[in-house]
Amino acid sequence: MCKSCGMIYTASNPEDELQHVQHHHRFLEGIKYPGWKKERVVAEFWDGKIVLVLPHDPSYAIKKVEDVQELVDSELGFQQVVPRCPDKTKTFLFISDEKKVVGCLIAEPIKQAFRVLSEPTGAESPSSKECHRAWQCSNVPVPAVCGISRIWVFRLKRRKRIARRLVDTLRNRFMFGCFLSIDEIAFSDPTPDGKLFATKYCNT
Ligand code: ACO
Ligand code: ZN
């Protein structure tokens, strides 16, 4: 396992080594975003902007999203997850002033979600961060509109409200002409970081 980027690979396998070099670089340096002529800027801030990418966008945009998703998934330890309806997936990229992709949110339409049940020990208990994804969900579905399948911020840019701004922008842009309420959005299988963020964002 590489001590800097965390990737597990076989050092004697050239294919594995190449993959590692790529991941290592992206993990430490981030992913560059040179800028596109026809980009869909959906929000602008003092420290960057948010660009929306849709499934039928030009291949350079799709390729960029795939690169980001690859980095995010390997950081999250996800296996290749095929989105349920790739035709309706919306990807929001937060681009920093240094022209790097420093945040990513991937959302898809859903019909229902399941509430996380509060832990008997309390969310503040010191063990809650260690018991990785061990929380329980209610088995009673509640209606929902938008599922966040991934949310990620570059490790050096965390706690600067980038995730918060991505979700605000998603709520504004997911459905034409309406601002989604917090009850209408859901997070898929959150990580400990994801759960801390979602708890704070949703005030639950
Ligand atoms: N610990 C405690 N509270 C947190 C944390 C954390 N790690 N992250 C966010 N919060 C809370 C804080 O209250 C924060 O406000 P504050 O800084 O004023 O106290 C508030 O949420 C807003 O946080 P942001 O700054 O908007 O969040 P950030 O940009 O740092 O991104 C994220 C949060 C996306 C979870 C980031 O930590 C990350 O990328 N982690 C690794 C990837 C990951 O685990 N993603 C979630 C996967 S689950 C899913 O994709 C559905
Ligand atoms: Zn490495």
C-alpha cells in the first residue's frame, strides 16, 4: 500500500504500477480543468465556480467527469457502480481559481429513500467515526426526488463550505423552476465524513 495515496497495488505488475502512478498523481495534485468554450456555469464564487455536466455533453466533458469519478471512487473504496439511470445523471464540478476540480457531486432522480435511525449511543460518541457505515436505516421508505450518489471535496480544500455550496446549487438546478427542500434529497450509503456533513447540512 502506498503511504502517500493509500492505493493497494502489486509492485511487480506493470499495469498495476501504471494505474498507481496515475492515481498517486491525481490524489496529490488534483485534477486539472483547463476550461471549456461551452461550459455550463451554474454558480460563481469568490474562490471558484460550479460547472454542470449532463449525459449528452461533448466527450471532453464526459471524460473529465469519468476521471473525477475514478479518483472519488478509489478514495471511497467503491467498486465500479453503474448509475441507475445514466441518462438522467447530473454532475456538478467545483472548479477552483487554480483551475482544478476540487469538488464533485453526482445526483440522480429517485423515488424513495430510507431515514437513518438515530444511534442509541448518540452521534457524538467517540466510536461513531470508527464503526464504518454501521448505522441502521429505517425499512419504511419515504418519498424523495433527488439522490446524491457521490459527494467529494479535494482533501486540501475541505471545510471551506465547498460541499455545502455544491448541494445548494444542486437543489436549485436539479429540477427546472423549483428549489428542492431538504426532505426531497437523500444521500446514498454515506461514509463517516459524508454522514457528518449530511447531518449538519440537513440539521438532523
Ligand atoms: N467532520 C465533522 N463535520 C463535518 C465534516 C467532518 N469531516 N465535514 C463537514 N462537516 C460539517 C461541518 O459542520 C461543516 O461546517 P463547519 O466547517 O462550518 O463546521 C459543514 O458540515 C459543511 O461542510 P463543508 O465545508 O461544506 O464540507 P466539505 O467541503 O469539507 O466536504 C465532504 C465534506 C464532501 C464529506 C468531504 O469531507 C469529503 O470529500 N470527504 C471524503 C469523501 C467522502 O467521504 N464523501 C462522502 C461520501 S457519501 C456519498 O457520496 C453519498
Ligand atoms: Zn501512491
